[in-house]
Amino acid sequence: MGDAEQVLVRVEPDITTLDATQWDACANPSGPQGEAARPYNPFISHAFLAALEESRSASAETGWAPRHLVLDDGCGGMLACMPCYLKSHSQGEYVFDYGWADAFERAGGRYYPKLQAAVPFTPVTGRRLLVPDVAQAEERETYLLNAAATLLDRQGASSLHLTFLTQGEWERAGTLGLLRRTDQQFHWQNQGYGTFDDFLCALTSRKRKLIRRERRDACKDEIVIRHYTGSEITEAHWDAFFSFYLDTGSRKWGQPYLNRAFFSLIGQTMADRILLIMCERNGQPIAGALNFIGDDTLYGRYWGCIEDHRFLHFEACYYQAIEFAIAHGLSCVEAGAQGPHKLARGYVPQTTYSAHLIADPSLRSAVARFLAQERRYVEMENEELTCHAPYRRTSGMEDDNDA
């Protein structure tokens, strides 16, 4: 650090022991007049990370042992921080390195434990180098990355993985020698639409008809869709939603990542940042989608159901989210990882970023070669898919090129 700034590095095994106000001042800093210096990201907030740990969803027992890095000014003040975990597996990350682990262990190495700088179970782009808006921000980011490399060595880990970074952090990590990886998600972008129909008018006629038919068919079995946020969300809602989540989790992952206590905790501490979309039939909840509300983005996170109704998933997760974003002036909807099927519904490809530090030189060299090829593939695929987005190409002219 600079001569004017002294710093100590701490490794904290429990985020609940850290001051929430100081953590949030680094994660979601405010400007000099109290306005947000950056758009609020709910997932790097102290409340969200603490709910994961307090509920024991993210714990040593589940393979996510907290090892949060904190830069301290020596007087108890937090200069910067990084959410970090010692992992005994690669589950719940959405940036897949199973092949790396398998290759290394077949060659006689030990891939686990590894360090993961991430938000557990959350494939959402956001800062991982949590530094307030100060003149020394760049210097503190570099210090965090160097401290993480030191922690890697001291923990006897094979590697360090910073996943779903911002592009700026990704570029900084690359200058320090970390391997850079890209991937793909599909996001909806608000082009100043006043209504959902305005959005539809931006699409080709065939895609408009597709979406209108899906929306009509999704609710034809007397299904009613309701939005709940803030104090409107009750424990009964969480009971119902958790049953939906368990059904989806058991089918997708074998064992759901989150437990029932997690949902109560975020309901207590983050309700104003939550949009819970519930689908009801004959007065009974049958499906739901959980979203988090940022300053400029609606983040779709979990969906589940106990009855199967055609197109209801698209309605609850994609179209209801778009309507909410338009009504509240949000610029983006992030509807989760993967899913090229989102393209036909107005969600376009976006690049996601991760950075990796691998201790073993042979494994590092092999992964570096793979990532160079993978980055080119991701770039070409994003360009190709963008060309097939369902939007009209020329204002005032119909273009029915299908996605």
C-alpha cells in the first residue's frame, strides 16, 4: 500500500463477526452526498452472505468453509474485503472445473481443497474485490489479490478461483498473472420500454406471437400470478416456496443447496430487496420464482413448482420479471445461468468472467491452453447468437428472421 496508508490482513472464518456497516461500505459504497456510488448488488451485501452462513447453507459441513479476506487499517477500520471460501468440492459454483480436478488427480495431484472467491450458489456478476470509492481503490484491489495468493499457499490449496467478476476486476487479475476465463449468460435489456407491449413491438412478428401464446397458455388453467415484496412476504409464503425449491433442487442437483432457515433469514433482513412471484390455482400456491432487486437490475434466482403447467416457468421467471423491470424503471433482468432458450424470449447473450490462479505449473500450463481456445469459442458463439436475437432489425420494417 502507499506510504500514507497502513494495512493489516485478516482471514475471518465467520462473516457474522464482521461489522455489517463496514462490510457494506466496501460492498455497496455511497458517494459523498449519500447517493450510491455504484448500483446496489444484493448478493455481496453482508445480509445475504450472513444468511448463508447463519443458516449453515454455506459452512465447512457443506464444503464452503468461510475464509473472508479483510484489509484492516490497524484501528479496526475495514479498508477492503473479499468473500472467500475454502472448498472441498466444486458444487454450487456454475463455473465448471470438474475436468481440471479429474485430470490433476489422475496425474497424482490433490485438487481439493481450493479457494473460491465467490457468492455461494449464485451465478451473478458482481464485484469480488470489495473496495469503497477512494483514491487508493486500485491499490487495495491489487493488495486483495496478492493476499488471496498468499492465503492459497498457507491453506495448502491447489488453486484460487474468482468467479463472476466484473470485467474490470478480470482485467486487473490478468495483469497479475491469473488465468482468465469467459462464459455466457442471457440477460434482458430495457431499451426504454414503457409497457410490455412496447417490448413486444421491438420483436419480430413471429416472436411476438410466440410470447403472446405462451403467456395466454401459461395461465389458462385458472392460474393467478401475484407479486409479493417487503412486509407482504410471510412465513407461509416461504413455506410454500421452499417446497417448490426442494422439488427443483432434488431434480437438478440431487440435493438442494439452501435450507429452510435461509429463506426466513433473508425475509427478515432483505425483504425490501426481494420480489417473490407466486402462482396460485384455486387459491393454493403451486409455483413460484424468487427474485432480488438491485438498483438497476432484477435478478432471477430460484424457481420451483408442485404442478406442471406448460409455459408457466417462462411466464413466472421471464415475462413477469420483464414486466416488473419495465414498471420500476430497471435497466436489466438477469434470469440465471445458462439457457439459450431465453434467446427467443428477448434475452441476449452476455459475457461472464472468472480468474484462476493454479499453483501446479503443469496444470496451470494445460489450463491456460484450454482457456485460450475457450475464450475464442465463447466470443464467436456470443456474436453468432446475437445475430439471431429476435429483435426487428430495421425500425418500421418487419424482419421475421427466427432465433
